[in-house]
Amino acid sequence: MWINRFWDGEAGLLGALMGVLTLPIELIYRVFIGIKNRGYDSGFIAAKDPSIPVVSVGNLAIGGTGKTPFSGWLVSSLNEAGFCPALITRGYGSDEVWLHRLWNPEVLVVVDPHRFRGVNLAIERNADVAVLDDAFQHRAVGRQLDIVLVAAEHGTRDTLLPRGRLRETFRSLARADAIVVTRKKATRGDAEKIVRWLSGFTSCVFAQVVFEPSGWVNLDGSLVSPPYGDDLLAVTSIAGPEIFRDMVTINTSSKVESFAFRDHHIFKESDIVAILKKSNGRPIIITEKDAVKLKKFSYMLPDTYVLRLCMAWESGRDDLVGIIRDRLKCATPSGLS
């Protein structure tokens, strides 16, 4: 997508022009974010503290870090440790809500744009720990732990919206308790370079994870063989369509064309018609996040393959589990897995 190339500084002359035009807006946004953060840091603006422990999982950037599967791992681990966790989300992007309920049906998912109210609703339903989704910038709710995900693919450009993909500068990571550097297409060496660079902003706990392909299923969730063909169409409504296209290319050794909708797009029947026209008989490849929205159109999309990803730890897992256990005062030494 052009916007990602623009944010990466790879959009050519038009991108350079847009960079100049959006600079004043970025500067205003920087001032606004700075004033808000100073208000919380000084205590002038007070956060509300719920009666149960809270863990925030968030980003600096607009999407593409793997926050949804990481949050899924966290609530699953808390559940296995004997807690009664609840995931609190503002509900933007119903695909994420559906995925969480699919992955962890025993875990309460509360959808409420008012995070503090959402936590209280979870407490009424017997939750004893709340995981706030995408809440690093939402400082109105107090928390015991701030975990921030940073994608190695995003690099180190410190430009804010709308001129860049960041909501805050990297300096804001000084208030994070743990940083998880994620990667999909980037190499492990790339991720390690990001860790070393970020360590200049904070001395918090660092961990690294990689999201790797783990198999293929159809829209009904049944295991299938990999797609057959030299020419495939990758259909997405995610923040990083190019990264997914490249992952499909690597894992199929096929030519892959990307057909990208905006992030969190809700598909309509007219979209399916457009997808079929674009595919022109080619196998269609989609993400798990898009599969939950496209499943109802499975009768129109018989030759569609879902590439599943799994999260694998590369470093820092024990340190991260340790700080989570410490902040939540978890008594069992092997509580989180």
C-alpha cells in the first residue's frame, strides 16, 4: 500500500511532497501528545485505578506488530495459571474480537470504548485481572504493567502521524515495563539490532518473538494441503499487506499478487465479486484475521486458503514471564506458560 511506502520513506517524489505538506500537522500532534504525557507524568492528570490488576498491551505504531496473537498468548497463559482474565478492547476492528473468542473461548472479552467501564464490567463477571488491548496511549486507566510491541519491519524512523506511522516517539518507551520486538519478514539479526537501538531509550525488560507459518486451513477451519499454482492472489485487510504477500511468496515459491483493502475492512458481497474478478481463477490466500470475516462467504470462495501463523519465542520469555508474575503477585513458580 502507498501509505506504508510513504511512512517508510520509499514513496518517491510524491512521498517527499506529502512529507512537507504533513509536517505542520505532525508538529501540532507532537505538541498535543507531549502536553498530555506531561500531564500524566506530573500527576496533574490522574489515572483511575481499577480494583483488580491491569496489564496493558500496546503499540507505538499503527498496527502490524502482532498485538492480537500476543494478547491471545497472554490471556491464555493467565487462564492456565489459574487467573480469571478478561480482555478489554474498544472494539475497533471486530475481526480481532472474533479471533480472541475463537482462540480462547473460555476467556471473557469485553468490548467497550470506555476502558475503565469495561474493566468494571469484567469485574462484575468475576474477572480478577484485566488485559487492556491497545492501551499504551490510553493512560486514563491505571495499570500494573505496560507491555509494548515493536515490529522489526517498521525500522527506526521516529516520525509521528500523519507523516509517519508512530503515535508517540520512541522516547515514550521510557514508561514501558517490557518491550517485545516482533518479526515476520525481518531476520532475527534485524530484530536484535532494533533491541540494541531501543535499549538507548529504556532499561526495561526486552523479549523477541517471531510469527511463523504453521499450516493451511480452509474457511471452515479444516486442514488442507498448501495451495497449488504458480500464480496466487493474497487478499488482505490488515496493516501490513506487503509483509503478508512476501510471507506467502516465501512459503509457496509462487508469484503472489496483493489485493489489499484498508485495515479492519468489513467485507460485503460486492467485495467478494471484486475479489473473484481480480483472482481470475487463481487460488486466493488470506490471513486468519480476514478469515473470520470471510467465512460467511465461503460458498462464493471455494478455492481460498488461510495461512496460519504461530508465535515462537526467540529470547526474553523468562524475563517477561517473571515481571508479569511479579507485578500480578502470582504465587505459582511455573504459573505462566
